[in-house]
Amino acid sequence: MPLVGWIKSGGTFSGRPLLLKRSLQSVEDNFFFADRQVTLVRESVASGKTVSRRDTKGWSGVSDGRDVRLPPENAAKQAAEHRESFMHLNFGRTILAGVAMAAMLGAAVVPVEAATLRMAWAQDATGLDPHKQTAFSSLRLLELVYEPLVRLDAKYNVVPAIATSWEFSADGLTLTFKLDPNAKFSTGESVTSADVKASYERLLDEATAAAARANFLSIKSIDTPDPQTAVFNLSQPDAPILVAMSGTNASIVPASAIADGSIGTKAIGSGPFKLDEWDPNVKDVLSANPNWAGGKTGVDGITISVLPSESAIIDSMRSNQTDFALFNDPLVATLIPGEPGMTLNRIPGLAYNVLQMNPARPPMDNLKVRQAISCAVNRQEVIDTALVGEGKVTGPLTMEAYASDPSTLFCYKQDVEKAKALMKEAGQEAGFSVDVIAATGEPPYAANEAQVLQSQLAAIGVKLNIKTMDLKVYVDTWLKGDFDMAVAQNGGRPDPYPMYNRYFTKDGNLVNVSNFTDPELDSLLQQGRVETDPAKRKPIFQQFEARLAEQAPWVWISSTVTYTANLDSVKNYEINPSGLLFSLSKATVGQ
Amino acid sequence: MNYLAQRLLTFPLVLLGVSLLVFFAIRLVPGDAIIAMLGTEAGLLTEAQRASLAQYFGLDQPIVVQYGRWLMGLFEGNLGISVTYGKPVLEVIIARFPLTLELSLLSMLIALAVGIPAGVFAATRADRPSDLTVRVFAMLGQSTPSFVVGLVLIYFLSATFRILPAMGTFTPLFEDPLGNLGQMILPAITLGFSFAAAVTRISRSAMLDVLSDDYVRTARSKGASQRDVVWGHALPNALIPVVTLSGVEFGYLLGGAVIVEQIFALPGLGRLTLDAISQRDYPLVQGAVLFIAFNFLVVNLLVDLAYAALDPRIRLGGK
């Protein structure tokens, strides 16, 4: 039995007669080895490596023949149990010597110099080019390796990263960044304004196929008056651009790596870690970047294992094979608080669950029908039933800084009578039948959500036929706008403009998906974009949100929750929704 | 013509058929590599961006041209570049193959070590309670799906009693043989379970057949002991169907045990192929399937050659 499990099961020294049955000789063997144990534990703690069977031969409780990793807290606990059980046995002076050994064992594990954090996730990164990747795990992995000019803190405030300060000109047409003179790539080379210029030019080049290009179209040119200053000349005032620059998709990469085309194969960044090995869908190995301007990282490295499912990750954490993990599925994540020695960290995310209607197709082209559907939905019930109570009822805006109180939005309190009246006004008293698409497993509760909506909408005669499909097929269908309705989980942005510009303005890239534009929404988004004063932006976006909820092209249901979990041996991790893994840069393991 | 040469000549034809099938089948699946990489964000791409990605993923040419190019590459021993790994396909496959080979060998070892003695034992006690017990177990073994066996093993041995680790980072055999074995034994048992059941059933019925043959009766009348008769005279002849079964089964296992690798988080060929399909990594899917087909052909050939070794009366190739 592994040491850890053995200790967790109550340390059978005193329980089962493991030790008691042994002869005095074997007890003395234990003392003999106690000395070796101290050294081994010291070594294992210092190197973060495992203690192998060869090293622990004769070491009681570790005779299972497998390698064990010895977290110091457990070692200390083991020491305590040694002490306790030996005292019970009361063998006199020899025992006291043993107790002293055991006490030393406890003392030896206090200073932690180095450790590797063992992380797991169920979905690995899909590529290494920070400008091209959009998959959740790719962005999380790359935020450890690359840095953007600025970052967001847990409250979505813009804070320094490579840039130490920034300033918009009075007319809002230039944005000037001062770069951190200490910022260095993992190769040791300084990050200069030339790298910034080259990175943004790469982003804007259509041949790059950069995911975030659409957010940076107002960049006219970039000047580099000196190596520590980068000046962005804009074609129009663009308040949200700063937030867009905080994403991993706007990472600064070395100009030399752009020139030799090695981005995507070698990940050279200025972030807290460097990527030593990427074995897709198996494991990712990172080690601390000694050149990181942010200082020393809390751990020497991170190993990320790709496990088949999130419940497998819980198993792995239970058997102390994994220290830290990301979770997407609330059904799995909510199991963690019941597990001894594990902590669940949760924070509201910006992504939202939504029932998308297709206003290009009758009868959803009728505003009253859409409104009737919005009124017939009981959002809290969807959360309670399909989402195990995780998340909050939300309007279109999920970021705290701009969101309105959902109860002020159109029909956010279920009103079946009103819904029926609206159906009647629309001439749809008899109801109708439509298909709703949902992706299998993405989000994990999509099918449950669709079923709850199905039963709620049945009350007003709207019959939903649920069609679940493989994610890629779903995405294909979704991008073509080839659906009556869709249960979706869409990503959010800290700023309303980039979040909805794509869907609800006539030039939006995803207007084929929403099939809905409205001049008023268009103009409100544009006003919000050019207004740089946050106090003035808020009422503009609240008006936008109210209008969108009332026009009801979609029925916004709930905000999502982002989860991470760790063993209690992981300290100093503070969850940050826009830097779930970046926050690991100061985390320590095994104290 | 020499039997071996004849068989070897059919290899390219079979492989060509397989390549055609997999090449076009994978492209019939909706969603391409661009969607697999970008998800819904793929909708944000401009035409020029999309074209540039299509070119990168090799999707910009008509499908027949793509096939032609790929085939030409094959003749040069080049299976293409995996779009997820950015490495040559063959290199990626070879890196995953040792695990699959080890797992296949281990489970075959378990299957033969358990199955043959159990089958022989049952045959010599035909229709007695001990035979019935073995047959019930064999039936159970064959009819229990591997994911059930795997999950039950994980539940009891890893989660409840913590005897073996369920999963973590995979340890390669040569880095740490014991650690590796600890990780491999549960999956090997899972795979070996139904394999052993099949071996038991086949060796039992083959043994029963052989035991009623004249030469066995002759051996008995000449005073050979029961042990000599069973293990010395009868077993070698009873082994032929066991070899056939094991060969076919081994060939399947070499294709990667998709479900078991998935349950135990083992980075083998099965999981590689599955991931490649879900990421629409066409070159990798094609390469992996071709590699699996090739292994299957080789194993089958070896099985045929083994017949001749087991029974000199069998002449391969007729004449």
C-alpha cells in the first residue's frame, strides 16, 4: 500500500498489528533505517524527486515495491505516528533514540527549497502558437510561457506585465507603453519595443491567421522611439484595445522567432516558466524561467498530465498523484469539497450559458415569439436542475464592472401568462415545434440544460426537439447558423465591445451565427468603443444590455463558474479567472 | 511461388486499399482541422486567414491531389507531418508504439499463462463440476466488456485499497521498470481477462477433440502416463487453434487498446489515433491506421508460419 494511502487510512502502526506483530529485531531495523529515512526525506524534499523502492528497502510501511513521493506534511505526520506508536511500545532508551530520530525527521522537512507541481487536466493544449490558439487549455498552458504587454487581475483591472506603464493621448489616437527593462525571454535576451512591434505586425498579418486580429484593426502603425518605448498609432479611439492586449492571444514573442518561423514549434516567451517538453495529450513539462522579470517562481517546475476525464483527475488527486487540477464540469468539481485534503477554488467566469434562437427563421423572426420564449424560461430553475446550482442568473453582460442587475432586464422573472399572451399576439397560440442543437459534453451539462428548457417551453406550446451532436459537427453547424435554436456556452470578454461586436453589429464576424442586427445596438456598441471614460461607458453598455435582453435574439441564462482544485499541500495559489495557471507562478507545494 | 514471397507481395495491395479507405473516410467526417483547433472562434477568421490556415493544414488542394501527394510521400517512406505535433508522423507513432507493444505482450502472457492450463484442466475433467466452473468463468470473462473490468479494477485496487496507482504521468519501461509495471499491470489484466477467457475456451475444446483421437488412444495403450499423454502428446496438436486465436487477438491489441488506454490514461497507439481523429489530424490518422494494418498483416503472416513449425504435416502454399 502506498505510504500516503496508508497514512491517510489512519496509519496502521497502532490500528492493524503491522508493527506489533513484528519481532523486536524488526523494530530495531526500523531504528536503523530511521537514520536513512531522514536523509532520504531530506533529499527527496530538496530535489522534489521520488524516493524509490531501492532506497526504502526495509522501511516499514513502504514495502509495496513502488515509488513513493513523500510530501513533507505526511512525512511529519508519519514521524508523529512513529513517535506515538513507539511510545506505546515503551522500549526504553533505544526507543528514545528512535523518537529523537523521528523528531529529526519532522524537523528535516520544514525548509522546502524546490519542488515540482504535478498538475492534471482532461483536455490538453492543441498547439503552441500563442497568436493562433483559442482552445481553453492552449491559452492556459501558454499563459505560463508567454506574456502580453498587460495583464488582468482577479477583478479584471489592467495591471502591468511586460509594460510597466501606459497612456492614451488626449485625443485617444496614440497609446504609449513603457516596457519593463528587466523583461527577458527565457533565452536571456531582453524584450524590446522591436519585439512588440514585430509581434503586433504578425498578429495583424492575415497570413498568420491570428485569432485576435479583429480586436486590433484600429492599429495603424507602431513606432519604437527607443527599446523601452512602444507607441501604437490608432485610426480611431479604441478603449477596449487595452483589455484585448491583455490576452494570451496578444503575447509578445521574440522578433527573431518570427523571422525564423519557430513559433509554434519552440515556445520562447518571457513568462514565469519555459516549456521543456510538449507531448500532446500525454504530458507537458515546464521548468521555472530564471530570467522571468516577476522574480522567483514558487515551484521549480510544473508537470501537466493529461488524464482521460475529470473524474479520473479526482481519483488521481485522491491517490496523491496530482497536486493541482483544472475542472470544467460542475458536476465533478462540486464533489471536491467532500474530499479530505483537497480544496476547490471557484470564481465566476465570463462565459455564459445561452439559448440562441435563430431570428432569421420563422417563427423566431417575430419579436413577440422570442419575447414569449424569454418570459417562459425560468432561469434559476435551469441552474438548479441542470447545473447543480452552480452559476448565477445573468443578462448578456457577465463582467461585474458593466453588468446590470438581472432583475431589471426584460422578463427575467418567469411569467408564463405573459408568455402565452405574447404567443397569442404573434398568432402562435397553438404553439410550434423547433429543433434545438446541443454539443455532447460541451459544456458537460448541455443536454440536461436542453431538457429543462424543453419542459419549461412546453408550457407555452413550444416543442423542442433536442439534437445532440459531436462538438466539431456542432461547431460546424453553429458557424453556418444552420439551426433553429442552439444551447451554447459562449466565451465572454472583460469588455462588452469585443464580447458582442462580433455577433450583433452588421460588420461582426459572427453575424451569420446570430442572424440578428439592430441599428440601436450597433450605435450603442460604437459609442462604448470610442468612449474612454469608464464612468461614461457604463450607462452606455447598460442601455445596450437592456435593449439586447428586450429584443431577445437569445435567451441568456447563467454565468459560469471557473474551477481549480488543489491538495492542501499547495499553498499561495490565488485563483484569477484571467490567469488560472499564471497564478501558479507564486504557488508553492509541500509546506 | 514461395509462400512467403507470395504473401509479402499482397502486402502493398492490402495497404493501398486501407490507405484509400482511411484517407477518404476521415475526410467524410464533418469539421476540419481548422474547426478542431479554433472551435467557434473559427468564425472570426477572414477569408485570407482561412486560406492561409487551409494551406498550412494541406486542405487547400482537391482531395484527389491530396491523396496523390500523400501516396507519393509514402513511396519515399514519408508519412507526412502531424499537424498537432508538428513532427513527422512516423516519429510520433514510433514514440507511442513501445507502450502498445508492451501492453499487448503482457496481456498475451497473462492470457496464455492462465488460459492454456485452465483449458487443459477443464478438458481433462470434462463435464465435471471443476470443468463447469472453468467454463462459467470463461463465459463471464468473454462477455464482460473491458471498460467494466477496468473500472472495477480501478475501483477496488486503486481507489479503495490503494494497492496500485490508477493513473498519473506515465513512466516508460526503461526509465523505471518497476514503476512502469505498476502502471501497466492493471491495464494488462483488463485486456488479458477476456483474452484469457477466449484462450481457455478454445484450448478446452481443441483438447477435447485431440483427446479422442486415435493416436492419443495408442499412446495410452502403450502405457504413457496421463501427464505425458496430455502435455506431451495431445497439447502440441491442440495448440494450433490457440495460436490462430492468439495471433488474431495480438494483432488487434497491437492496434492499440483504445478503451483501456483511455481508462488508464496510457499514451499508446489507440489513444493517439483517437486523439488524432478528434483533432482531425489527417496525416496522423492515416499514418496510424496504416501502421496498425501493417502490424496486423505481419502478425498474421507469423501465425501462418507458426503453424508449419507446430505441425510439420502442414505445408504452406499447397504444393
